[in-house]
Amino acid sequence: MSETQTQGTTTQGRAGTPDAQDLAGRYSHSMIGVFGTPQRVLVRGEGTHVWDADGKEYLDLLGGIAVNALGHAHPDVVAAMTKQAGTLVHVSNFFATPTQIELAERLLELAKAPEGSGVFFTNSGTESNEAAFKIARRTGRPRILALEKSFHGRTMGALALTHKEAYRAPFEPLPGGVEFLPAGDTAALEAALAPGDVAALVLEPIQGEAGVLPLTEEYLRAARELTARHGALLILDEVQTGVGRTGEWFAHQAIGGLQPDVMTLAKGLGGGFPIGAVLTFGEHATGLLSPGQHGTTFGGNPLGAAVSLAVLGTLAEDGLLEKARTLGTQLQARILELAGRDPRITGVRGAGLLQGITLAAPIAPQVVVAALEHGFILNAANPSTLRLAPPLIITDEELGSFVEALPALLDAAERAAASTTDEKRS
């Protein structure tokens, strides 16, 4: 079928590509609408920039929500994908492959995991957290603790660990036994663990979907000490914070001596290719799942493993973890300096290249729309927080261009918010 024959008559845009209006219409007629209306139809990416179907260029400050660690069409990723696709793409997990084994060894090395640790490969963050949920169940203890404002995924087990009622309510009853505690409240955590029947405590070092809310070092250390004392697993969800995003291989490594029992990964691990992982630390956690008790069809396939090895190699060779730390510090300083002149900005929080800019008014969604019009892609993590999670290859100059544009974006957002209010009144 020719391009012009697909779904009837097709209007051609730039370079023979169907135009944005046509593609958006086809999207709405062919896709289940769980994501709403797409903000744009993107057709190409290179480095830190993407282009839409109308040819407009954008600076990508979201990185596929902390996924595109090396940006778009990175030559190392393209080369690894092309080479592996020419030899072996997929085998069942009845068999092993060299790339799968090498990637598992590399992750254990980067995590400084002790002897007896192990890796289980998945395809996404929610699948990693499903596996972690099952590991917790295998302790035989009935209770699992998670935090208020947590987000761990959309599948049923991961959703049971997710706090937001709007996500949970349509799909109840969810798997039971999960209780939510206020983040940072050590006394509440100690009280919840005291009966001795808690299987696991599940934490995000930085609660990304909640608005880039870091847990304090004091709380994370207390979580490690208390779970160990009461025989519960400490499960760290590093799906968004892992693989260099915060300037460490894994965010918890910024705290010396802190090691979880289980860690979940995805997003940046494949630099855009779908792959996730669960790491279990030590023989006790590793031995909780026995043969036949869990599985996956595509997890750890040789293509995904080869791409992930290329991502990890490039992050190390190009010094991108140190760069993320440096750029994150510089970005925070710029935002705070701007906040000193513009009361509409109240602060910034996060680590490395996962940052949340806080606003005085709940206009973050309108800022996102204005940013698109000005050629920037970012995200409203909540009504008053802008989330930035750009590719780790981004430059200081590119980040600076956004900071310089931010006041104008706030102006446009305020006008849009005022217009909406007027329309509601009329």
C-alpha cells in the first residue's frame, strides 16, 4: 500500500511526510485514547533536538521522561543496535546470550553488589516493580509499605504501590496488603515496621511524578537501618533516578554505605530502547524467587542488552555522570538567581539532570504549552512544578537558553490562565 493510500487520502507535509493535522486525525481514529490528544507529532530527532511533522524544531528538556539518556539517534546506540540486529535479536529465556550475561555483570559491578546478588531483566519500569512486588510476597510476610505521593507504575501490582487515588480507583480491587506512609516521617516508619510482619518498604529516592521530591539522606538512612532491624526488604525504585540521571549511577549511591536489598531500573537503561532490570543484593534477596515463579518473554533479549551496554559504556567514557552533576548544580543556581528577580518562581529541587522548578501559581500546564510554542519540550509534574529531565548530553548553553526564555513563558502562561478564567465566568 502506498503512503497516499493509507487510511484514505493523505496530505503530504515536509519531505514527503504526512502533515501534522492528518497524522493527528489518524491517531485519534486508530489509537485507544489513554494518552489524550498528542501535543505534537514528532518525526525525527538528533542529539538534544526533535522535529515535528510540520518541520518545527524543539529542544528536548524531557528526554522521553528521563529515558533518552544519550539524546536522539546517538551514533553509539545506532551502531550497537545495527550490529546486534545483524546477528541475533531475540531468543527465548530457555537460552542465554553473551550480551545478556555481560550486561548483568556490568550492572552488578556498577551497583557494587555483593557476592550472591543477581539480575532479572524486564521490558519496563512497571514490569520491574511487578517483579519486586513478587519478591516481597515470597518473604511470606503480609504487609508492604510504600509512600504517599509514590508512583511505581500502571500494571496491577505496581499500581497497588502507587498512591494517587485517581490512578487506583478505576481498577480496584488491587492486590492487597499495601499501606502508605508520609514521606520523611521516621517515627511513622518505625511504628509501621514494629510488628515484624512487613515484607518490604518500597521507596523512590526522588519522587519524580509527584513533583521531583527528594527524600532526605536522614530518612533514607533510617529506612535502611529500620528495615534491616525488623527483617524487611528495602526496595528502591530507581526507574527514573537510575543510570546516571542524578549524577550517580544510581541515586542512592550519593549516600555512602547505603545499599538496598532490591533495586528496580528501566528508562535510561536502554537510552530509548525498552529494557528494565531488577537487581537483588545478596543471597537472601536473590534466592526468594525460584525457577518457574516468574518470567518474561522479551526481557534481556540480545538486542536490548547490546543497546544497554552501549549506553552504559558511553555514559562512562564521555564522563556524563560528572557532567550531569555539574550541569544540575549550575541549572539550580541559575533558577534560584532568576527566582530572586521573579516572584513567580519559588525554587528548584532535584539532583543532577532531574530537576523540578516550583511556581507560585498552579500554571505549570500552561507553561508547558507556551514552551512548546517557543520550541522547548518539558513537563508539568504537578500543577505548580515544571519537570526537566533532558538528555545527559545537553549543554550548559542549551539549558541557559531555556532559563532565559522562562520569564516570557510565564507571561504567556499567565495570559492563558487568565483567559480560561474569563471564559469560565462568562
